[in-house]
Amino acid sequence: MAETIVSPGVLAIENDQSFITQAPVQAGAAIIGPTVKGKVGIPTLCTTYSDYLYKYGSTFLSGSQTYSYLTSLSAYNYFNNGGTSLLVTRVVSGSTITDWTPATSSFISSSAHAAGAPYNSDVFILETLSEGEIMNSVGPTGSNGTLLSGSVENYRWQIVSPNISAGTFTLVIRQGNDTTLSPSILETWTNLSLDPFAPNYIEKAIGNQIENIAVDAGEYYIQLSGSYANQSKYVRVKQVNQTTPNYFDNNGIPKPQFTGSLPTSSLGVFGDGKGSNIPTGVAGAYYENISATNIQGLTSAAYVESISLLANKDAYNYNFITAPGLIGNSSYHLPVVQQLNTMVQNRGDAMSIIDVVGYNSNIIPVTTAANFFDTSYTATYWPWLKTIDPNSGQQVWIPASTFIPGVYAKNDSIAYPWFAPAGVNRGIMSNVIQTERILTQGNRDFLYQNNVNAIATFPNTGVVVFGQKTLQKKKSALDRVNVRRLLIELKNYISQVADSFVFEQNDITTRNELLALINPYLFVVQQQQGLTSFQVIMNESNNPPSVVDQNQLVGQIYLQPTKTAEFIILDFNILPSGVTFP
């Protein structure tokens, strides 16, 4: 309620016009690909596999067979191996504007309409955060209040406890496949109000923001509309048709013109959602059947916008990114994979993990395709792998990029990013049943010479990542994954530290303060076996008056990364009898 002044005095009115910008989304890894449900094209953070399933779903039917997208399998293996945060971007077929829409609530009736007054419109309209036909629960009902279109992926809504004297009601979001006797409640919003001036106004409590992808001068960004941030994990308020501004009169009694606006106790569904990745009339290309023109029901063009959006360092921070299903050779999806690799190279703070051949390939095509690339920000692994789909129980063939994020996550959970994510200590792939083929030593040698990391099969050990090269052709420390990841970690930390010194006085005090933050951090990394030695120079020698006059502060950081023992040479010397060992 607005403050007023009646008798003489001083009225101090506080207008909060502050706005704190949102920090970049921080994630250990990012993944781009199709999902069963979820926001289309909007990078969204998941912190557990259960969280991923709530937001993006698990399995789907194509024809009469159950499938999982590679995105889901990758998320499962990432979290199952110690991953803590995953930035997921859902890609879909067709236009995200015209072909894909959320599902909306149906017929939320008012008390006045229930009492016999003419029906004008819903009291308010809810909208699912997820988009697509799968969100529709509208349709016939079965016994015990079941929805024939209800599923674990969609929802139904319920209004309970409308209270005219208080002007409030409760909204419950239920799972679409529940029953009257066993309701599966996802969220409960109590004491909601239709009064825009009340603190519990429905739009404030639940949220009404819509995220759309926009482009300006070639740069992609998320454009928000709506006044209130979304608090619900499942729905937002699309519109309120019957508001009750200042519901109570000066005596605290509900105004009669508003008492009929409250929703009645009722149960409803969602409908009119549009969009499906599942091809009609043709079989989808899933798992090992991915083709140049059909990637799990999509084409490679579906990935272009999402890759461009994730180029924004100020909005999204992640250490490595994959797009399982994209194949980086000229017979498949080379231009889009090149776009992905160029994007991470331009960012300079992340790596991409790619596949270069489809299923049932040979070694020469693998190395030929790998030689299309020359960058230390990308790594590739081969061959394909068979695993058990945790959602369907089926044994399926998947490309290596689906599994490697889990290997990196395991490496980081038991060691550090600057350790090699390979070998029997940190590279065992326990969830893999078998590789597409068992590589010989000669196979592995040839692959490694061409910067392809072999996935080996050893007796009594199992399936192991047995290589850690990047796709950089020039021989240097950066042709190794652990060194590239070391540099990414150091650059990210030191850049963030340095950000706080921009616009500070350019003098010895500022330089010493910056050094006091950088040197201890590098010493810790050295103690954790990431560096053999280091030196940071930031003094008058590289900051003479000519540099200071250009408003620049220069620091030179010299690093000696710790190398990994990839080639162990053991000389067995056979000596004659009688020889004495020193």
C-alpha cells in the first residue's frame, strides 16, 4: 500500500531503483543436444542427474521403440563420475518461434462463474517452462482420475483452499501421470493473491519471465520479457485476467467487486503445446544410426544458434563442451563442428570434445578426419562404445564424446584438471561394456601419432582412455590435454582476479596487491603438481612510464607445466652369473 501523509510531519519515501546484474552461469561442463523436454535453446544449469531429469526428461518413443538422446546418456555419465554442474542447451528441429510453444492451462474458473455469472476468461493462465507436444496433458480421463495423456514428463494443476475473506488460494502443480488417490505433487504455492500490490501476488510468487534468443550485430543473447523472475521449476504465469487491486477496503473488508474473482477449487490440465523432434513416417537416426542428414531427428543446422549463444563469456562459464551426435568430417557435419571448435578457441577458456567419424569406421578415415583440425582447444577420442542406457536398460552404441565428459569429471574429482584424464588411475570407463573394436598397440601408436586418443581394452582392467593429446599439430606443451586444461584454469582465475583492479591507480601499490593474489595461487598449483616452476614479473621493467601513460598495466607470467609420464622405458639387463650389483 502506498505511503501517505495526513498530519504535519516529514514523510521519507524510499524508492529502490537498484538492479544487480546476474553473474555468469558457472558450470563445469556444457552440452548441446536434443532432449525430451525443457526450455528450447536456453542454456540451463543442472546440478544433479535428478535435476537434469526434472528439467529435460529421460526416454521417448519413436515408432514403438524406446530411446534416450545422447544428451541424457552424457549427463548421466558426467554426474555418475563426480560432475557437479552441467550447462545444458536443448536443440530442436524447425523454428523455435513458430514450431515450438509451451503448453497452457485450461479453464481456471472464477468464484463468480461458479455461482452462475457469465464466463469471460480464465482467472489467470499458466504456461509450462518446457516446450513441445510432450507437455500436453489435456485429453480423456480414465479410472481414479488418471489422464490418458498424462506422463512423467508433463503436469496437471490444482486449485485448493480458496479463501474469500483473506483473498488467497493455493496452487498445486502435479505430475501428469498421477492419480486422485495417489497425487504426485511437484510444487505447492500457498496463500497466493490476485492483488498486484500484495507481496504474495501470483506473478511475483511464481514468476512470469520469458526468455527469447535475440541477435544484434551478429552477437546472440538472451532477451527477457516479464517483470518477475521465475521461481517455479515447472510453470510461469502467462497472464492474469482478473486482478484484485487493493482487495481490502479501509476497514480491512474484502471489496465485493473482487470477491468473485478468486479461482474455485478445481483440477485441470495443460494443452496446445507444439513441437516434436520425432520424425513422422521415417525412422529416426539414433545411436549408431546417426547420419549426415538425421541426427536423432535433427539436422546439424539446429546446433548453429546454440553454439553462437554459448560464445558469450560474460553470460556462460564452463571448462569444456560437447555436442554428441555431431560428427566432424566432410561426410557428416564438419562445418558445424568447425564452428564449435572456433568458438571455444576464440573464448580461450574452454575445450571442445568432438567425434570425427560415425559408427563402423576404420582407422585411416579417423586419422584423415582428425587432420582437418589444428587446435589445442579440442580433443578427439575413438572408437565408439557400447553401454547400458540407464533409462531404458538397453545396450546401445554411442560416440566417445558422450562418455569423455564423465572421464574428465572423474579426473577432476580425484585429482585436478592439470592431471591427465587417462590411464588406469583416472581413465577407466567402468560403465562401458565394450569398444567397437579392440585396438592393438600398433593401432594405438598410429592414432596417437595423428593426435587421436585411443580408447583401449586391457585384460583384467577393462576399457581405458589411453591418450591425452589435443588436436594441435605443432609439438609443444599445449599438444596435451592436461596442459591445455591447466592453462584454462590459470587464465580463468587470474583474469577474474585482475578484473577487480581495472580502473585502480596504476602504481607500485596496485601491482604489489595484484602480485600478492597471483603468486600464492600459482604456488598452490605448483604444490598440487600442476607446475614445475613459475615466475610473475610486474614491475618497472615491464611497466615503464611509456606503458603507464597508455593506461596499461603489464604482467608477464612464466610457467613450466608439469609433464606427464606417457612413455615409460624399462631396460631389462640380463647379466651372467657371478656379477656383483653395485
